Amino acid sequence: MILEGKKAIWNDYQKEIADDKLYYVRSCVRQNFFPGAETTFLRIMREVLGKDVFEHPCHTSCSGIGYHSDLLPLETTMTVVARQFSLMNESGYKNLVPSCITSFGLYTEIMDTWHHFPETLEKTRKQLKEATGRTFEIPENVSHASDVFYKFRKEIAAKSQFKLINKHTGKPLKVVEHIGCHYAKMFPSKGVGGAEYPHVLVGMVEDWGGEIVDYPERRHCCGFGFRQYLVSANRGYSVTSSRKKFESMQPYQPDMIITNCPGCPMFLDKWQYTLSEMEGKVYGKDGRGIPVFTFEEVAGLMLGFDPWDIGLQVHQVGCEAILDKIGIPYDPAKKYDGPDGKKLSKPMAATFNL
Amino acid sequence: MDNLFEKLSKDVRMQEGLHACMNCGVCTAICPAAEIYNYDPRIICDTIQSRDNDEIEALLKSETIWYCGECMSCKTRCPRGNTVGLIIIALRSLSQELGYFAESEKGRQQLFLKRVIGHWMLEKGYCLYLEGIGTDLYPEQGPVWDWIQENYRDVFARLGANYQGDGTGILRKIPDEAMAEIQSIFKTTGAIDRFEQIEKVSTEKAKQMNLKLDDTMANEYIGHIYTQTEKNHNAL
């Protein structure tokens, strides 16, 4: 390919990412399953990078899981989203940063629908006013939290104490990157790098010393599928999708998986436990699982945060082997402590020590 | 009888999702659901393009429309810019409006989803609620999740959360005035009407099926729709 042509294509998949004065909206899934990741995101943004990130106490779920479970009419979800924007407006912010990929996709879809069907925007304005008395303006910039770390990946690297490098061999760790489907599959131009070659996690991994694993099912869904996981009778859909990915990545012997969606790391972590119990199969090295991380957790590790402060103890697949490989110190005795060193019970052992 | 194609066409998801489909089948090739279920998204487009009212009615009453996981992988691949995932959202919406969803066992699952996801969003402001997602309903969450649930106040406090607290933070209590706004939005925009429709049609179906259904989560009908698949839904 002619270099100019390649650059022109790449330019289509660059996006403007706001770098300060950010309005943060939390994720239902990430708050429940990876609370330490959101804490770590805000700690890095405020304390390490010195940015203004605001959170409004009255914001709620975007309603995306309800929408994609087909429970909520489009008008309801549009109006809930409009209320989020109204809260942002009254706080004096213009740059929206969702923690969740489902939310990011939903905000993007709704703004696109309002653009192409202006009558839906007018209806939303009317319904929000009628329901709450509120008015709203559309954000100037919508960037997922992983976009923001992509933008600051070199600054994070410069302040890091560790790299994604095997301290015993000096070689880069082999990293699988998994992008949430709703990041760029619906609107490729809204994601860094588009849908086929999203660069948002690749950029972080490479600048933090790691090496990306390319494998056949790299773009396959983790299998959440909303109703396909939430209802027990449908759950075979979910585990089968994750299994397809594990089978595809295993020959490449990845050291770890990094994700930008809150749901994907939960499924890729928990389905490894389920598959080990169901089939007696594990996908990592030395009879262990493949550790799965959120991008916030990986950034926190690179910066030298205590692994238990960022929440790695909530993962089913253990992280100790990769911490040892990188050379990150940790105190095993404190893994399951509560606040202020309070001693708690420990999890029951699974059949396989992943 | 309603012209179902015309009804569907009023939905902006249909207008965005279906232009002229040439039936190339790329959506089916990429679709995770097509690999698992007896599901072919290409045929969804074909059926709707036929504008055959009886065929569309059968589709709205079918298991087929409930197989999609709304991952939207089809959007990326379609050479004509169609999105079967969006068409599916429009079909499921109309199926619930017309009460057809209870004609399929996958469609009947909407009552369970309404009573968890819908209830949590309306009452708590979150689509997921920590105390409702235990390993009794989600056993694959495993022993670490059991440990978190047993120690949730301490574990969440350790990780900087503000569980059910005032102000900002992870899993904070959404203030009453904010919840009042959400509830007003649900009423004004049709979500409450849809919830009532799901309850009403499900109650009639439970009677037909001779299964007990009450306001709790512990009854025969809820247990049945949450766990049972009597038909073979698997890919051929």
C-alpha cells in the first residue's frame, strides 16, 4: 500500500479525545465487579496526571443493560441519557467520559440518531422537560475512559515503575487485547483505530513494554449478549463464545488479557473458572488460567500501586504469577484484608487453582 | 389486522437497520448467535423485505427474534450498511407491544428480566444491584464472588467504594430526588406501560400453562422461564 493512502485511512479512525475538565459517569458492571478499577482510574487522573475529573452524585445508570435487554423503549433510554447530559451541563462540563463500553456505545448511538432523526431529539427535549423540568445540551466530546488513558499512555509510561516485560528473560509479555463490541463495531469512526484494528489498547500495551498477540478470534464477542447471560437457560451462548476465544488464543500462549469493557473481563475471568469445573480444562501456562485485567488495573500496576489497592483480589484467576514475572512486589498475607488491615474470611478453594 | 411492516417501519431502528438487503449472508457468517442457535440473521432481513404480514407475525411470535446477543458485529461487516441487531431490537419491541412475546419460551423470559434489571433501574438507579447477583442465580461467578458477597461491605470499603452512602462514589445511594426524576421519566416515556404489559401478558400465559405466578421471584412460572428450555434451540 502507498504510504499516503495508509495514512489517509488511518486518519479516518483518529478521534479527538478531551484531555481535561472531564465529566465521569460510572458503570453498573464495573462498580459491582471491578470497583478498584474505577477508584484507580480517578486516582491516576487526579493524583498522577493532575486532571479535573468531576462526578455528579445524582447520575444514574445510563439504562443500557435495560435497553439491550429490550425492556426499555427507545424514548425512555434517550430521556435517561438526556438527563445525564443535563446534570453535566449544570455542573459546567462539556466532555463526557463513560466508564462503561455499553454506555459509550449507547451515548454514541443516541447522538447519531438525534443527528439523523432530528424529530427524536425534539421529542426527547419535550419528554425530559415534562418529566423533570430539565433542559440539556449535547456534550462537545464523548470519549471512553480507555480513550483517555490511550491519550495519556506515554505520560503514564514516563511515570511508571514497571513495564510489561518478563524480568527473568527481558522479553515483552505477550498480551491479548480484547475490545468491547460496542466500542467501535457500531460506529468505527468513534473508536481509536476503528473496528478491525482498534488501537486503543494496543497503544497502551506497546508503550508500556508489552507485545500484542494476534489470534484468529481476536474480534469475537466475549459472549455477554445481555439476555443470553442474564437468563440461566440461555447461558450456554455466553460460555460458548468465551470458550471459542480461549481455544483460539491458547496456542499463542498469552501471558495476560487486557480489556476496556467492564463486562468482558468479568466473563473472560469467570468463564475460565466455569470451564475448568465443567471440562477440567485450563488455558494458561503451568496448569493455571490466563489472568484478565482491566486497562485501569494494568495502568495502576505499571505505576507501582499496591495490587490489593487496585482490586486484583476480586478476580477468580489469580494474578500472582504475572506479578512475579514482572517483578511487582505484593504481600500475600494482605490479599483478602478489609479496610485498615481488618482480617476477613478467605474464598473457598476451587477445583483448579487458577 | 395491522400492517406489521408499516408498524415496524415507523421505528427508527428499522429505518437505520434495514435498507435493501442483498442476502449475501456475511452477517450470518460473523454472528455469534448463528453459531450457537438455529438462527440465521440473513433470513430476518429476507422475511421483513417480503412484507408478508403472516410471515412477519410468525416472526414476532417466534423463538428466532430472541436469539441475538445485540453485539452488533453485523453492523461492521454488512456491505450495504444494514444492522440486523437494530432490526431485532425493533422486532422485540413490537413483539412486546402486541403481546406476542409470550408465545415463545425465549420471549417469555422478558418477565424475569423485567423483575430484575427493570426493577433495579426503577428502584435503585442501577441496572445491576450487588445484593441481587449471588451465586444462587449465577453459580459461574464462583468462590471469589461468594467471598465478596459474604464480606461485601468490607471488600467494597477496602476498594474505595461508597456502598449505599451519600454523595459521590462507587455504588452510592442514588438520592431520592434523582430517583423521582428517573421514575417520572419511566412513566412519561412508556417504560412503565411496557412493564405493565409484560406483567399482564405473562399472567395470562402462566394461567394457560397452569404454573403459579405471584409478585415474588420464588414461584413456578419465574423458575420455569429462568431455567427451562424445552425446545431444541441449537444450531443445526
